[in-house]
Amino acid sequence: MGIQDIIEGKRQWRAHLARVKALPPDYQIVYKELQKYLFKVGPVDLPDGPLLTGIVDFFEEGVAAGKGVLELIGDDVAAFADELIKDTPTYADLYQESVKRAR
């Protein structure tokens, strides 16, 4: 990874955050909670994958349709996040596998 890759990554992340800041306040709150939860759970492809961008796309469509954020995802933010990553390997999964192999 060269310096140009790092700069481009930062540029993309800032553009992503600008899209989040353009959302209504209730959407921003839910997005930040989703992001915090996903960073804790740790899907392996979260940094490079399309998940966070897809959430922002989904939220922007909800705003355009005039829907509230809880109309889109339901009342349980964690359950929504779990559903998004149900088939995605997480760092917790990798750790459990390594513990099983170490026995």
C-alpha cells in the first residue's frame, strides 16, 4: 500500500462521511450506532467492503421516499445489523476457529 492508496482511502472516507452528514439527524444517529456496532462485531471485509456505503445508499433512498429511519430498519438496530452480516465472516468467527484449532 503506497502513499497514494492511503490518500485515496482518506478521500473516499471523507466523501462517505459527507454523505452521512447530509442525512437527516435521526438517520445520522442510527447510522452512527450501526457503524459502532459493526466496528465492534467486526465483519472481516468491513473496511474494504461495500457494507457501509450500501447502508448510506439505502438510507438516502429512504429519505427520498419520505420514510423515517425506523420504518426502514425496524425498532431493533442491532437485529438489523446482525441480519446484514449474518453470512459474513467476522473477526469473532476467526478467533473461535483459531481457538478450536489450538485445542
